[in-house]
Amino acid sequence: MVLAKQQRGSAPWPQATIGTISFLISLFLWPLVDPGNACLSLDTVNHWWLLLLAPVHHENPWHLACNVVGLWLTGRRLELSMGTGLLLVLMTSAALFTGFLHLALNLAMEVTLQESSYRADCALGFSGVLFAMQVMSSSENSLVGNLLLCLAESLVASYFAPKVSFSGHLTGVLVGLAYRWGPLRDLSHTGAHRK
């Protein structure tokens, strides 16, 4: 009802955002796998399907609620500026890219620091994609502030909820930057909505 009230008027209905929220809630209620077994890490890298399942499964209602609220706030803005189809492509590709980058970052940290704990650092949930979307929706003037806010959010979340993957969030920020200025720029066509 709240969503319907907010959407009255001339603004188009954010179909990709609402559809993705519905999909995430459905998978929380009827998960394809136990969320405890859906976490993506170097230890589970041989289960390639976790690249698809980890971003859309959530550990508990609080985890889901935080991601759904973030998706509603960021997703509808991006959908209005880039369109439904392009937002779906962005979210799907960002989910895959954050997963790959999460694995690569943890492997690099394990090799560089000779620390085996990075093998078990796992990512679960939609927040990596949300961090990428938050960076993408930033204007040129607010980008640095939003980057700092994303990093601060990740540090605070990691402090209060030790199971939260800082590297999972960091990879979302990096993927968002790749969509803005890097190799993924052509895929996102962000020039139309950058200020």
C-alpha cells in the first residue's frame, strides 16, 4: 500500500525494482538452498552456481529488510533514469561481477598476506549489488561523498555484525566504479543519467 501511494502520479511504476524486491522476498520464504550453504567464498568456489544464488539469498529477516529498503531507495531512482530493461541488466551483471571480484580479492589477500582466513570470507545477500548501484546513482558532485559513505557503512556493518563481508561490500563499490569510468561503462550507458 505504501508503494502504491508513493507511485501515484506521473512517475512510471518501477517494475524492475518491485520485481526484484518480490523475487528476494520469495527466495527468503522459499529458498532454493539453505542460506547457510549459499555463501560464496574461496572454500565454496567449486560450487559455481553460488555465483547466482549467493546474491539473492539472505541469512535472516533483518538482513533481507536492510537490502530491500536499500533496493527500493536506490533502484527506483536508477530505474527512472536508465529504464527497466537496462536496470535489470545492470543488477544481474553486477551480481555476477561482484561475486567474481569478491573471490579474486580474497585470493589476492590470501596470497599476499599468507593468511588462510580469507578462504572462508564469504558473501551472501544483495548488498554488493546495492553498493554498486549506489555508486552508479551518484552525481559527479556527490560521488566522493557517496564512496566514503559506502565505505563507512561497510565498516560499521562489519563492526556490529562480524559475519558481514567487508570485501563483499568493497567489491560492490569497485564494480560501481567500473560501471561509471571503467571497463563496464559501455554496458551501463551511464552517460544518460550522470550529472
